[in-house]
Amino acid sequence: DRSLLGLKDISREEILSILDRAAYWESQSEKLVPVLNRKFAVNMFFENSTRTRFSFEMAQKRLGVQVMNFSAAASSVEKGESIYDTVRTLESMGVDAGVIRLKPSGVLQELAERINIPLINAGDGNNEHPTQALLDLYTMRKVFGELKGLTVSIIGDIKHSRVARSDLWALQKLGAKVQYCAPPSMAAPELAEHAPYVSMDEALKADVVMMLRVQLERHNEGLFKSTAEYREQYGLTEKRAASLSGHTIIMHPAPVNRNVEIDDAVVECERSLIFKQMAHGVPVRMAVMERALKD
Ligand code: CP
């Protein structure tokens, strides 16, 4: 299958093959290798994005793909056209693959069953964000060589996080141990059977400390009293970062709320790989686009 809807249902071998191919693309010094210049792709973001949108476009352009960017706000979606009719319309014009980000969870699978071109999930609700998890794994693999035996703590708003889910499915397939740490209001109880919830002190002992964004746009749900209190209890403060063991790395999918879930000074400290993760998004998405489009 050339689509990439999530990592829960793809094999370990398939994940490794994408990561290996991403390493190949990262090793290429030539920026433009237009091997897919006869292919057309459309990026459809029904929810805002900076990193995913632009690294997909960068990846596509580096491979020579003819890229079209769909903006929901400037489209007939504003007149009430459905997501299915929108994607079907672009497919009927001859587009070869679609990258899609959707606000709701659970509609992408159904959409993919009705569409013939490969679809790549760029994040759907709190369900999955497979290319983010692939670039996370890619980053960990570069540091540690292999993922088997690593302990990865994912800290913060697990409930609303598609990254927490995609990383869990993929890391477990590759033999890493995932643990979560979250305030009760941000926990996802249905994931407890897959990964334990641990205290902040325990979480900080891991090989990888992955902080998640506090989704401030959901604060009206009363998830936490104040950002200052969140930082105090669950933030990666300078003091906590200084207590990590020598080999531990810090990650965050970004966007980052500086001085909420992670202190300003920690974002770009030596052991933080946050901007490296973003850089790795390009070769990983090149591998995913190639998988979707190559003849
Ligand atoms: N990490 C991530 O998905 O960022 P964007 O929402 O900016 O794409």
C-alpha cells in the first residue's frame, strides 16, 4: 500500500524501510533530485501547520514533484463542500497523491477507502501523525543506533496528542519502551493498557524525554489552572533539565510554548534535538513521497 494513514497498522519492516530510505536522502548533498518530476501531489491542510506543511513541500520540491497547495479557506469548502468531494475533485483532475491534515479523528480511513490515489496522513485529530513519529524515530535512531531497549517518556497532553499515539505504536514495534506522564486532566486512560503512566521524577530517568505542547487553544476545557502551575509540575524547567543523566536527549514535536512545557533556555540546549527533528522531517517525507509516487 502506498498510502500512509498511520503507524498502528503497518509493519516493523515497512517502518525500517522508510527510515533507511530517509537516511539515503539525508546523505545526498544534491538538493534537487527530480526523480518524480512527472508526478503531481496536492497538500490539503484543513488545520493549520508550519512544520508538516512546509517540510512536505520541501520534500516534494526536492524530488521534483509538481506540487499544488490547497487552502481550505480559499476553496469551495467555505461553501459547504465536503472533504470527500474536495479530494475526489482533485483526484479527478489527475493528481497522483494527496497529503492531508484533518481536524477530526477517524474519518481518514473511510475517505481513503473511497479514493484511489495514495493518501498520506499529515495529522488527523488526536488519532495519528505518522510522519512526525517517523521523524522522531529517525532522530532517536541517529543518536542511539537502534531503538530496541530504549525508554521513551512522553510528557504532557497525551489526551489530545496524535504524536503520543503514533510514537507509541511505532516505538513498541521497534522494541522501545514507552511511558507517559500527564496531569489527570490530560491523560488518555484508554492508552494505559499499552503504556504505563509514571511520575515526573520517573519520567525524567528515561533515555528520551519528549515534551508535548500544552494545547492552549483547549484551555477553556479547564485542563489546567494556569500555565505557571503547569510549568511548575510538568514543565521541563532548567533545573529538571540539569538533573537528566548525561546521555538523555530532549525532544518536542513543536510548536513549542517556551516557558510553559519547556523553559526557553532548554529549547536549544546541547541535549535538545528539537530543531534537528524539524530538519529530519524533510528526508523522512522525501522517503514517504517516494513510496507513494514511484513507478
Ligand atoms: N509538529 C507539527 O506537526 O507541527 P505543525 O503543526 O506546525 O505542522
